[in-house]
Amino acid sequence: MKILLLGKNGQVGTELQRTLLPLGTLVAVDRSTADLEKPATLRSVLESHSPDVIVNAAAYTAVDKAETNQEAARAVNGESVAVIAAYAKERDALLVHYSTDYVFDGSKESPYQPADTTNPLSVYGATKRQGEEAIEASGCRFLVFRTSWVFSAHGGNFVKTILRLAKERDALNIVADQHGAPTSAELIADVTALAIAGHRQGLCKSGIYHLTAAGHTTWHGLASHIVARAAANGVALKAAVERIAPIPTDAYPLPAPRPKNSRLDTSALSRALLVQFPDWTVHVNRTVDQLTKLEHSA
């Protein structure tokens, strides 16, 4: 089985290079080879590799910049995905793609089901939904994984930002009325490999699935957990847990609106793969430990 991974240098792409290797022959490329801002160039890239499985971990993820850079966001998250899906249909290749909690408006009181009505609040969310719709319309075999609050030990993310700010500032103000499940790129990559294998065995049918860690918290809860774990690891911090203040979303305005409820129901994927997703604290702890140990060894 030939696997083509797009977006190899992102948080999820980096982890996928580890988990996809046992499944077949892996070719991993970055933007220099496959630039999703240029949809017209992708066909030749796909044809040159002729993959059996295409894993698209590339995306335009600058949520706030997308509000003013709409053309680039649409090209990467929508138009290029349509090109990839059309190719997958023609060649009967499996397309694996990643989407987001931002396709929902966050007004639901309970966790979102995959079939729930979407209503993105932001350009980013709208373009990610555009990509989902293109895949569904193509008729290709596909696995779309919606996830949330992604972090890892590499790349830019909330965990690394909080560790940096807690060293620089005496106090932090963190939003406390948005709810979601912090999900590690490591977990996403592990489950992706299981799902591809499961699809080949008929266990994981084509469709949209929700893939997040279990449980949920707020950004304030996540920040407090990160700081507490780092302090327990002996990291010198200016902002202790008690110096992290909860604030409402409207006290920290951003260009792109965020869904208040980002909780996603993962039961369909759990049943299909016969797996249980770990609580969000498990991988947060692993990541904080990794980052703080790297710091101490530097």
C-alpha cells in the first residue's frame, strides 16, 4: 500500500510520519512539493506518486488571519481538498482528511454528533466545512476526522504558549467560558493509523467521525493544569496557578468568533475501532513533561 502524506511538517503531520510507516510505503511531502494554496498544481503531484491512500494533514489554520485572508483559506481548506477528493474518486484511493470543531456554532448544550447541523461562525470554520462538503460530494472513499484544541511538543500551540507566558508574566487572564477537549497530535496520528487499517478490514466505513480526547475543560482549566504540571516538574514560573484568572470570551476579543461549546461526541469512532479514548489530561501531562524535560536538558 502506497501512502501519500500531505503537510508532513505540521503538528499532526509530524506524528503521522511515525504511525503510518508500518502500514505501507510512505511518501511524506511538505508545502514545497504540494502547495495547497495553488490547487491547480496538485493534480500533477498526486499523479506522480499514484497513492492508494492520501492523508491530508495540510490546512490553513491561522483562524484569525483567515478573516482577512479569505482567498488563501478557501484555496487550502476548500478548493485544494476538492481536487484531492476528485483524484481519490478516479483512482479509488482512500482519502483521510482532518476537520474541526469550528464547523459548529457552539450553541448546543451537549457534545456534537457527526451528523449535527453545521453552522460555522468564522471564515476558517466555513472553509473547513467547504472541504468536508467537497469530499462528500466527490463520491470517494474517505475518513474525515473532526478534532479540537490540537497540541503537541512541536509547532505553535496553546500548551507551549502558556508555558512561555507563565515564565514571563506574574499573572495570566484566560478565557473560561469556552469548553472543549484538548487533543494531542500524537493521539490523532495513532487513531488515524488504526482507522486506515480498520477501513481496509471493513470495520471503519467511509464517513465523518469525531476524534478527540475524552472529557472536557475550558481554556482556563487547561492553562491551570499546564502550569500545575510544570510547577510539579520543578519549572520556575512567575505565574502560579492561583495567579491565573478566569475571564469571559468578550473580555478577550479576537477577529474570528469561537464556538462556546467545542465538545465532540466520539462514540461512533470508538465503536468502529473498538477503542477507548484517554482523558485529555493524559497527553497534556505527557507533552508538558516532554517540554520541561527538554528544557532541563538543554
